[in-house]
Amino acid sequence: MFKPQKIALLEIGTSHDECLYAQVAYLKSRPNCRLTIYCSPIIAKRIADWADSSEIHLVKQKLAWTDFYRLYKSLKNGGFNKVIFNTGQGPHIRKLLLFPFPKSIEFISSIHNINRLETSRSQKAISRKVKKYFVLNDYLLKKLAEKNYPKLHFNSYYAILYPSYPLLELDKKEEEIWIVIPGQVENQRRDYPALIQALSHKKPPKNIRFILLGASQHAHGDGAELQQEITAAGLQENFVLWSSFIDMDTFYSYIQMADFIMPLIHAQHRSGATYENQVSGSYNLAFAFKKCLLMDCAYADIPDFQDSARFYDPKHLDLLINDLATAPPKNYYRLAKWSFYYQAANYWDFILK
């Protein structure tokens, strides 16, 4: 019999809502868990289709000290055993933890960029009260083990559950191979130049389609430049782009119809440095929908990718692209960690430890 737990799950910012669905599912997998989700109105709107409205406690978008005090009082007097921060970094969390919470409340947090533990004074202040941190992949645990944080404890959970979205009827011809590259078009996060250079060297067949599944014409994007490069190389038939936001039904329909998911993260590109300390959402999408990843061979020693990916040399990316249709299929996703039951048990074991 599990001891009753009353848990607050907080996301008082406006991002990382993609991690909430999995955590709520893991938490509710155990009996006698009473859950309250504290979140901003923006997050509440995004999760309205699947969250229990009776469990949602709204927190103002812009918090004055009086708002922090009200939040503190609500948590302090709510009878919570655990307070879990979906995003346990930044000034909002630091300010909230300045209040004198009772020792009966344990704080646990997800940290989305582990580099903050070493470089951020704000994170060091948060760590005075948060002693348990979740990261979003085992390879980040390995990286943390190389550091020295004697007072902190770490574990991973995989946010690889998503709400059910209707599958739209997309125009995908039987002979087409869809390689989906999720995320807004930014050279900081994905090595588009290497892809265009490789395809310019050896033009792919017309049935190979690269689906750039994210806004390309946003303030910090590189979509306009990329579109010019695609046109100059005569690759228009091989690419699908969106200028602005993609609605969730369309986004997840393309993910489900994908033959491969390509993060386009290369170790020798700046994208490699970006994702040394955080995960790419592409990984979780592939893991959740059991899609084969196309990965830089520099990551071939990571167990997750050994069980979920095909590898290529970025200098010879064109060889992989032209080989996709003929290579025999491989049996991926054999590890126990991909199951809901494994992830739920792992999540609970850590928060109750």
C-alpha cells in the first residue's frame, strides 16, 4: 500500500509545457496521489484539452512580491509533501524559495540545462533548498557524474508521452520517404548548411522529402536564408517549410507519418555544443512515437541512440540519404526504458527516495 502523497507540480513560466503531460501521467499511475498543477494562464490554456481543470491553480503571468507571497502561502498551507518544479531555474523560482517553507515540504526540480548548476548564481541559490534534480535523458546523468555536486541528487525521466491528437489526412504518396526535422528553423540549433551542402553535391531523388516542422520566419530564425539556399540548389521539390506557427494537429500528424526524425545536430557544429547540456525535443518525439532517428555517428556510443538510430558521417550525409530506401529495416526500441511502466516507476522511486 502506497503512503498517500499530496503533490504540487509547478510551471509558472511559459515554456516546457511539453514535459507536463508525462509527469502528470507518471504521478497518477500510483494510488493515493493528490495532485495540484500550479501554472500560468498561458500554460493552462495549452494543457486545457487533457488536464483536469479541478486540479489547476492559476498563477499570474507577471508576479509582484505580493503574488509570490500568495503562492508561498498556498503551497505552505496546502498540506503538500512534495513540490515539483517543471522548470526549476530562473528568477521566479529563486524568489519563491526565499520564503520560509517548512521542512516537511520537499522540493524537487527538473533542470533543462545542466550547465546552469555550474555557471548560474541564481541556480546555486535555488540548490540551497532543491536537493533533487531530474534531467531529461540518461546521457545528461553521465555528464553530471563527471562533476562534483556532493549535496545534490540526480535522476532522469523521459518526457515521452504526448496527448492524443487527431491524425490529419496528409498527402503522402506511397513511394515518398519523409524525413522530419522538428523545431523552429535556427542555425544555432540545427546544422542546415551541412544538409544543403550535402544535397547540392548529390541531389536526392524526388521521393525524399525533408519536412522542416517549425516556423521558419520568426524573429530569431534563419528561414529566409535557408529558403534561398534551397532554391539556389534546385531542391524545392525535396523540402516542405512553414513560415509561421504550426498547429498541434498538423505537427503531430507529420510526426506520426514520418519515416525518420532527423535532429540535424552535429558534434563539430555549434548545435553539438548546444545539446551537450540539454536534450533536443527531437529525441523525445522520436522516442515517444518509436521513430528511427538519423544521427551523427559521433553519438553512436550513447545507448539510447544505439537502440533508436541510424548513423551517418556529416561529411558524407548524401550517402545516407540515398541509402534510406534500400537499407534493410532494423529492430529498434528494445530497451525496457521506453515503456510507461519503467518510466513511471523510475520517477516515483526518485521522488520517494
